[in-house]
Amino acid sequence: MHLESNPDALCLVRATMQRAAEIVRFPEAESRAVVRSVDEALANVIQHAYRGRFGKPIDVTCRRVFRDEKKRVASGLEIMLLDSGVPVDRRKLKGRPLDEVRPGGLGLHFMKESMDVVEFRRTHGKNMLRMVKYLAPSRLGGE
Amino acid sequence: MQIAARNANDGVILDISGDIDLANSPAMRKVLLGEIKEKHTRKVYLNLKNVRYIDSSGIASLVEGLKASRDNGARMILYGLSPSVREVMELSRLQKIFEIYDNEEQALSS
């Protein structure tokens, strides 16, 4: 999915991610976790990497990951975001203490709490975020 | 997202519907802070029954509203949270700092 940085695109991405999570058979709460994480990640790209500028490129790719590549048994969903904004400040990737009651800084915390893997990388002058959500073992059989 | 205001016996009810995200949380923030700081409404009830989704920017706006209400001697009361909104409140560990009720009847009698 090729997007331009614009908050109006978020509702479309949420709908797309919701469908992807359903296809992989995530339960409702875990589908919401995937949707929430991608939404927060995109919002961060728009606000921080592109500093609120509209019309900048963001690529979102989404694929099933498999516990057994030969049998193609799905075990989760991998989402990658690629942007050409300013490099992610690694000092800010720790999130903030939640006992501070103040606005802001929650998006990264939501992502880390909701996904099994959250990895940031700078590659070829771009920011790459990789997130993975795995199906619970009880959901893996009979596909 | 849509917001409609109606009078309650001792304040204002804001009926919010749709998704609260980066695209529209500034609009919610403006309405909320307008009630508290400009109109000096003593009790602001947020009816979230028809809110399907809220992101961290929406939560940040609610925190700002709460702080403004405390600074102005007002109360901000939330009710009707969907499972999705409740999850986000729990994730942010803010459910205990907000006044939250299950439904309008309970909120109005609080």
C-alpha cells in the first residue's frame, strides 16, 4: 500500500488492517491490537518523521508469516512501514513512564504492548519499522 | 467523528460518535476545552457509547480536558466506553484517573 502522509488516510488503513487480521483469524481483541499499532505507527510517521507535512510517501506492506513455510500454516502477521522522513531518535524509543499523567508519548507504548515484535531500523536513508503479531498457539491448528 | 452537545441538568453532555484519531482529535480537544475554559461548564459529560476507536492523540486530548477541568474547578465525566476504548484506557493506565461510568444514568447521578 502506497500512502501519502495525511491523517485522513488513517481510517482507510485501519479498515484494511482489520480485514487482514480477520483473514489471519486473529480474535477480535488481537485484531484491534494490530489495527491500533499500525494506526499509531503511521501517526508517528506523519507527526514526527515528516513533522506534520502532508503528501510525503509512506509504504505499508503486510504479509502473513508462517510457522511452517512448507505447509503454509499461518502463524501471524508482519507489517512493515517505510518512510523517507527524518531519522527516528533512538533516545525516544523507550517511551515514557506511565505514572506521569500528561498528554502525548503513548503511541509507542501502545505499539510495544500490542505487538510481539517492534523493530526500528534506518536503511538506505529511510526509516523502516517492522511489527509482528503472532497468533496464540490455540489458534494455529486446522487451517 | 461527530460531536453533538445537549444540556444536562447540571452541565453539558457531548455525544461523540465515530473514530477519534489524529485527523479529528484536535476538533474534539477544541470543543472540550471550549466547554471547560471558555464556557466554564461545571460538569462535562462525554458520551462515548458510539465511539468505535480512539488513538493516543484522542487520549491525549482527554488528558488535557481532565487537567483543564481540575484547573477550573469543573468535572469531566466519561461514560459508555466500548471494549475498544476501554482497552486503550487500560493500556495507557489512565482508567483510574478519569471518572468513568457504565451509562448515562449512572454518570448523571454521580
